[in-house]
Amino acid sequence: MSFRSQQKISDRKKPRWYCNKRAGIALVIIFASLQFGSTVEAQKKTIDLFDGKSLNGWEHYLVEPDLKLTDVWTVHENLLICKGEPMGYLVTKNEFTNFRLIVEWRWANAKPGGNSGVLMRITEKPRALPRCVEAQMQDGNAGAIFGFHGFPVKGDPDRLITNESELTGKLSGVSKIKGNEKEPGQWNKYDITLNNGDLTLIINGEKVNEAHDLEVIAGKIGLQSEGGEIHFRTIKLIPIDSNNSTPNYDWPQFHGPNRDNISLEKGLLASWPDEGPSMIWKASGLGHGFSSASIANDIIYTAGNIDGSTIITAINMEGNLLWQAKNGIAWTKSYPGTRSTPTIDGSRVYHQNPVGNIVCLNAKTGEIKWEKDILTEMGSKSSKWALAESLLIDGENLISCPGGPETCMLALNKKTGDIIWKAPSINQLAGYSSPILVEYQGKRIIITLTAKAIIGVDANNGELFWNVKHESYADENVMKPFYKNGSIFVSTIAAGSAKWKILVDNGKVYLNELWRTKDLDNHHGSVLFIDGYLYGTSTVKNRNQWVCLDWKTGETMYVTSGTGKSSLTYADGSLYTLSINRLVGLVKPTSSNFNVISTFEIPEGGEGLSWAHPVICNGRLYIRHGEFLYVYDVRQNSSR
């Protein structure tokens, strides 16, 4: 295999791997690449229950026994389509007890939906509604949890439901805390954790219900047919170790699975000792860069400059090197180093280097699948400080925003690199932002910042919905836009913070500005929305200080020094901050106080400022600085 597609670590400077004796972990020093493949396969946790091609692994039950499976359930264009009639369910052949289940679904054609649901722990005889626990998908009431035919379900006493009928048998359930489903025709994401007697249901990134005291038993998983056509596209299961009460969560792209920089983990340390949490291991030799870490299927990915090349590195969870692969030349001009964080999608890794070369790699081996020099092909050029965009996956498409004379954004076939659509040019270079995908009033919109504007593009065909002026000092439009309930927020240096409302009228989609303030002008550490308020560090007016803004009005609640100019992430009720000078903070923010609970410094030695964004994944805190990756144990009562 040539260096261009993959280079073994023996061909260049070898990374140095460090094990903290305090953590009691002995790491084996291994510098081979492909020999790790079988180990990674054995450790893989994600099971694709639906492969997008067939119904292999599924059975069915229908109240009309003469009908075949394919009379109700079919696969078309990578979608599992259920007609909704007659009543029944599709069911896995295998049984599962404790797991995290990801299901993406929508009611068809923007019509009123039916009354489907995800059925779990099915064990007894087939019937219209089997004995099981259900996460309901009823149109308008998605999020309720029910137990049928005596299956025990308990929860908040104020939300308990009991009933009995021939269809449901003895029913017990818990009504949803709040609704967060989208309109018919738009995709929803169910994130279900079923662990021993506890069930938590997250819809579109927000927790909507929980139940406890469920019967712990191995059972099948079903998708209900009832009352309306429903589509499914992603059905993934991550088993949970019965000896480990905490489910595993991946962080497969910049700012996590929902691209919102919010971790769903619980049970993390409420404070740290003076010297900080225990370091599990650190790695060096990753090459200099500002890329953060992505984690999926027990592999950690990042990128850096090594010997004049952009190098992507894959490490296992014990800190051992799996492989390193090249993605074009290195950025060696102003602030040298990588910017983009790798994006993992199933068995593939995608990365865009600072000068616009995109590669698709095998996630296990680093073998190249395809590559494309997107700036050259689009006749564009890199911005002053190079491209910083972390690529976005949208179904079968890979989204890149090269700017220039031909396009402001384009979609590539993620399997081949072929161009699917090109949005029109707005005659600007790319910004330093990463795009997000939102769905609002039947429109699927990809939003990002260019050098001088915020743009919205139709995710289906590349139509430019809007191009709204937003100019920052030195064209440093960096922040990944934030979306909530039809509104968009960005904060950039000197330009300050702005919030717009998306409006849809007779097929036209445009923005209406709601408020703007210069009190918070974030540089590149990002801003987070927590319980109705925005938190981030300012650059010009309130230099390097933390600012809290009211989401509704833009009012400044306070300005404080906090942990200094920082990047950030959020998990289990706390901000995790990383200052540009190596200070890590644990903060409990409120609208009246920025409560810094604990701080510590990462070791010296990393080149330049500590700009990479921190990551919380599976009880670990990942901090990247220069060529180093530091991994800390932040889980309560950890056995590590």
C-alpha cells in the first residue's frame, strides 16, 4: 500500500505512548497497524438491526395471517417502509436485554400519522399487542411509555397511566414529560436506553420520558404497524454490559452525535481533586494540530501535521496505535496544524484537510476509499488561516463548503465522492465554520457561515434559501451555528451575537433578525445553550471574559472572568472548559452565577495555544493540545 493511501508508522517518526501508573493500567507498546483489525471487530458494540437493503434478521406478525411480510413492510431507497395496515409488528429474530437503541423515523408525506411504537422485551405469544414495554410513536403523543399485558412500568406518580382492555391487557404507563416530535414528513430520532429496570427516552436530543421498575428479561425488539404509513432509516443497537450501569455513547463527529456539543452521559464527578481527575493515559506523536477527537466503535480519531503531511490517527481505547493515514499536504503557514475533526459514519472516516483535500478511509484500517481536492476542483482557495470545517453527513451525502466562484456549498456521494448537487456561488471564500442540518416546517436546511455571511441551503437539491450579511473582524466567521425551535444563533469576533427566526412563506425561506449584541463576540471556542441561556467567552468588548445571555431577549445577565478565554463542552449538568493556556475547568452555570467548581492544568509540552475543543465520552475527558492527547477518568465510582 502506498504512502498516499496509508503509511505504516514505521515509515516515519513513531508516536510515544504514556501510561499513568496512578491509573493502574499497563499499556502494551505496539507499532503495527493492520494486525489490530480482529481485535477491533471483537470489541465492536454497534449492531445495525436494519442494513438499508433487506429485512434479514426480522420476522413479523399480522392480525391478518394470510398476508405476507412484504405486503406491509418493504425496503426502498435505503428506507424501511411500513404501510401501517393491518395491525401487527416487525420483530427481530434475536433477543436483547440491556441496550441503547437509536431509531430514526417519520410519518410519510406530511400527512397525519398513525400510532406506531418501538416494542421491547417481547417474550410471549404473538398477538396484536404483545406483552412488552413500548416507546410510543403516536402522532402528537410520541414519547409515552407503556407496558402491555401486565408488563410492569412505573414512573413519576403524577404521570402514571393505568388501564385494561382486550387489546392491551392490564396496561401501566408513564405519560411524556414534554413533547419534542417533529411534524409528519420530518425525521425524528429516538435514543432509547433500556438498562435493567430503567428506561430513558430521548427524542431529537431532549429527554422526554423515563420509567423504572421494568421487568428485566431478554426479549425481541419490534416495530409496530398501526394506522398510518411510517418510514424508518436508522435502527442501531448498542448492547450494555449488565455489570456496567452506564451505557456507551459514541462521539462520532465534531461536537458529538447531534452536533450540539451536549453529552447525554450521567454519573460524572461533581468535583475534582486539586491535581485534577486521574489521567488514564496520554499519547504523543499525533502531529501538531487543533483538531479535536472523534470516538466511535471503541476507536479514537484525530489529525495533525507530521513530516509535511496531514495525518489522520486512529487509537484504541487503551491508547495503542491502530493506524495512521495521509490526507494531503500539511498547513504550515500562519498557525500551522490541522483544524478539522474527523467524521465517522459507520465503517468510514471522512476528513477535510486545511487546503481542501477530502479523504474517505476505512475506519478499521485507514485504507483509502476515495479522495478529492475540492478547492482545486471548484476553482476556490483557502481562507487566510485555512479551512477549518468538520464535514457533515446527511444520509447518503457528504457536505462540504469550499466557497469560491462556483459554489458556496456542495453535496458529495459519501461512497464515491461524486458531486450530487452544487449550491450557487455567493462569490465569497469559505468561513471557518462547520455546517449543521435542521428541519423546520417541512424544509431540510443546511446552515453555515461563509467569510462574510450566514447562508441556508436546501439539503435536498442545493437551492440557496438565504444569504444574510454577517461580517466579522478579518472574516473570522468561526462558530458552528446553533439552532433551536426555528431560531438560529451565531457569535463571532467583533460582529457580536445575533439571533434570527427562520420564516417559511409560499415556498420561500428567509431569516428575520430578532436581536443582536456585541457583549458576547466569541472567537473560536463556541457558545452553548443551557436551560434558556447562552454561555461563551467574549473577545473584544469583554476581552477573554465569560458572558451569559438570555436566549429570548439577548439581554446580558452577567460578565465574569471565569476560566478565561476557553473552548467548552457540556455533560451531566456541568460545563467542561479548556482555556487557551491549558487550564481545564468544571463549571455549574446559572443565569445569575458562573460557578467554577474545580480546575487543573494539563501538562506542559504541547505546542502553541490549547484551542482544540474538549470531549466527554464514556466517562472520559479528552483534551488535545499540540501533538498530545490526554485522557482523564471523570466517572464517579470508576473501576478504572
